[in-house]
Amino acid sequence: MSKSVDFSSYYATPAEIKDFPNEPELQSTMDRLWDSGLDAANQAAIVSNPWTVDNQAPCSWYVNRKEVQLPLDSHIVEPVFWTAFPNRLKLYFSQTEKSPYGLSVQQVYHLADFADVTLSPYPANVPDKDPSNNGLPFKIPSKTCPNMSWQELQSTWQGYDPNGPRGWLDEYCEWAVTRNKDGKITKINFTCENPEYWYTLWKVSPSRVAELYTQLLDNGTTITVEDLQLKDANGELVIDPFTDAPAYNPLNKWNVGTIADSEKGGAVHLTSPPNTIGAEILLASQATLLRDLPAQQYNMQRLVCAGAFGRPYRNSDPHIGFQVNQVIKNLTVKAMLTNPLGLYLQAPDFSSYTFPAGTQLSDWFSIVRGRAALDDGESYDQILHMQFHAPEGFTLEDVTIGTTVEGGASGPSQQPQAIKYAGQIAETFKVGIAASAVPSEPSQKQQPLPNVIAKTSECNGYPAMVIAENVLNAMMAVNQNPPFVSFPAYLNRNTSYQNIVVQAGYVSPTGNVTQATVKACREDGSVDSNIIIVVNQVTNSNGTPVGGGSGNSAGYYNFFVTIHVEAGAESGLRGVIVKNPASTERPTPMPGLLYINV
């Protein structure tokens, strides 16, 4: 990464990737859409959640680079790293963590690769398996704050989440494994690419998306645009009214699950619901708020609970939040995420790997997309996609990880282990993100806040995303927990859009949700009369809205609306408000949910 990029107000693509190197017009469109999408996401992160909770907004110590005078006087970059293997799988299932499930290390790895594991005998002190759970079929305690407890009544335990076809891989790193007929690994694809980028790329060129799928998966199959298109429950093609073109299916057969072969499966981009760029940005923003905690309790677990950001016990969220918070607290600076903003895999630590004689590292490992630290000029890698692949005549079981540790008379206490699961590799590398310090005014001082608490009075709605009804229904038909994103919906002037859904959190003790109104707003908060939104129906929603869930106990509702954009509407981003007629608070717009095209 060059300083000229980080000192730019323009949001660069992840790892400064250029997917249209020979088509400058398409690359320009991609750059523009990505910049406006990240601008919207950063605006939304600063607003945070003033609607349904107290003490979580605004995040004025987080900075959108669009609002910063660049270059900065100093260039302080703070990378944050965490282990790629999901910590929550260990916490909830490993015998080393004293879980009543009592899984061995190998069984935990098996669970991560196959979404299930046979327990014989099945433990008597845990609930029965729940095969209906969308993801792992096990139940876990529902409480995580201030701490998780195995003593929690089993009647309150819930199905393991995040849900989805690989939802449990929730450290912003996901993988898909290819095995031979003997069950031995021949290839593993690891990815940390955010779904928002691929949604945006699809808007620019579906054919380029298909080409990249073919290149990245390298499974001997030419992947087509038709393979990636979203279809409804009847198998009919879904046309997105915002683009008037076939919608993208993020859980298409080539980007689903942890098992891959020549007919299905693969890992091109992240699909676990919390593994989005929007969630990452919101987490970083909310972590800039200092908390009124006793000094001895100012730690990762207490902070993530007090601030209600991210998820306790993940490797990622508590580490990101605590490290960003400490920089703000100790240096009295503001923070912004470093350009090019993204999540990045770090190359594995190969010091404990042993490869077969006559082979070398490059025979087994390659960076497929992104760049290493030596190439980007920084102290951390910006790898988006990396692959382990066995040379002809070998499998990954021919590679071992670990060293021999001598024991007593019974033999070594530790020995190198052959690679049988992707998780063994994920334990040897990290995922990273970087934040940049932004000087604050000398007179500025942040007052620590008490814990986030849910509002119980009449509140204005928390707009989470705008999506076409047919796209929403089709995505939910593919899987109950798809990777929704909250990038802007792009609208044309002098056009009406029917059957659009505004999903929003809403608190109303009097149950007046059907009386709420929805409006489009300019950046200054004023209602834009050139965008007319009419609410036609309101229904309950069981979906997981993007950007929600940060301490939010509100119910979620689908507002079915018609949007008409007048010919005189100015181009650019617009926010959305959902006004509760009984609320005494001035409605705050959720920025960037709409974009009026030029």
C-alpha cells in the first residue's frame, strides 16, 4: 500500500485489486461504485444506533476518510491480527476448554470441515442434537454477557449460530476442502473476500464474475453466468428492479459450504452472515466509544459486552474492538480504517511445516488473489484468497505441522501431525485489518459511556437495508440465513419502483408499527421531496438484517413500499428514516441506503 492511497479521500478496492485491467471504463465504474458503497457504510457506522438502544451513538471518534483533511500530519497505522480458526468452536465444544461436549482437537477440526461430528456415547448433560438448525446441529447456552455459563438452564439453550452453510466459520475467514476418493485432502481454498465487493462486481459485469470464479476455484469446470444467477423457489430467474438485470446469488453452488468437488462447492467470498465489510466497519466505529468500566474490568470480554458490538468469544471482534479502543483511550486520537479498507489473510507461519523430500513450499501453497507484504510495501499481507494444493502423486496428509517435544519414558509428549483438516492450517495463520490514527483537537476529550441498554419507549425505526421483495424472497428460499449486505440501492430519476422492502428494527409498546412512515433524506437530514416513499404493508420479519444486532433487542419488520424518484432529484447518496408517530425524538436517517444515479 502506498501512502498516496492511504492519503486519498477515495476508497480503494481491497488490496487495490483491478478486475478490469484492460477495460478502463468498467474499472472506473467499479471504482466509483465501491467508493460510494464504502462512503455509505462509513457514514452509517458513525451514526451507529441511536434508534433502539442508548449509549451507542454517535461514534464521533471514528472518521470517514471523506471528512478528513488529507494527508495527515502523521502516518500511524495499527494493524490488528487474530487467529483464523473459529475460537467459538473451541470454547463451546473442546474438552480442553472443559466443554460438556468434550470433543478432542481432531473432532473440533472435523466439525469445522464437515458441520457435524459423531459422539459415541452422546453426552448425557447436553441437549439432543437439533438437525433442523441451519448450520451446526448442536445447542449452546444463549447468554454470553458478562460471561457464558454451562450452568445455564438447558431450556434456554439455542441452536449454534451464526447459521448458514458455513456460518460457523465466523472469523472473517472461510474455506472449502476438496478430498480424493480416499477422503484425503488434495486442495483447500481459503478466502476473506467480503460479499459486498462481489455484489458490486456483479453490477458491473456478471461475465467477469464468472471468469474470476473459474480462475479462483480452478476445479476443471468453466463456471458460467447462469450458474451464479439467483432463482426463486420455482426455479425462475429473479430480475432485480434496481438493475433491471438478473440478481446475483451469493450462495450459488460454487460458493457454498465447506466441501468442494468438480460439481459443486467452493469458497470465493465470505458467506457467514456476520462476515461482511459493513459489520467490520460498524464494529470498528462502535469500538471507538470509551466505556465507564472499573480498571480491572477494562478487558476484551467486558468491553464487547458493555459496548454491545460484535460477538463475544470470537477471536476477531473482541480483539479488533479492544485494540481500537485502547488506541483511542491511550493516545487521545480518532481512528479510521486504513486504505485499502478490507480484511486480509496473512501468510501462514511455515516454520513448523515439513514438506516431503523433493518438494518445496511453492509446490503446495500459492497466493491466488491479493498481495504479500513485500509487494504492498506494508508490514502486513493483503491476501484475499490463498490455496493449498497437493502436487501430483501427493495429498496434504504428506505434509505435517508441528515439532517433536520430548516427554518421559512413554515417549514424546507432542509429535508432528499430518494435515487431515483445513483447521490445522487455519491455526497457523491470522486474519488482519488496519486502522489509522487521526489527530483530534487538543480540547477534545471523550467522556466514557455506561453500558449499552435497550430502549423500551416509543422509538423511531432502525433502517437496516433496502432490497427488492422478489430478491429477498428468493435469497431466503436458497437459505434462511444468506449474506445480506446494506450497500446502497441505485435508483434512476423519473422512475417508480414497486414491491421494495425496507427492513427496520422498531420498538413500540403500543404496537403502532403499521402507522410508521418512511422517508428519504439528504445528508443534512432534511426530507427529500423528490423521492416519494409510500408504505403499502408491514409484516414481521424473521430475517437477519445487515448492520443490526449490535445490542439491539427490537423486533424487525419488513416495510413493503413503493419508491418514486422525480425527474428533479439530485444525484448522490440518500438516507432513510422510519418515523414512529408516537416517538418524541427527532428521527435520525440511516445514511446511504439509497443512491440516485447521475
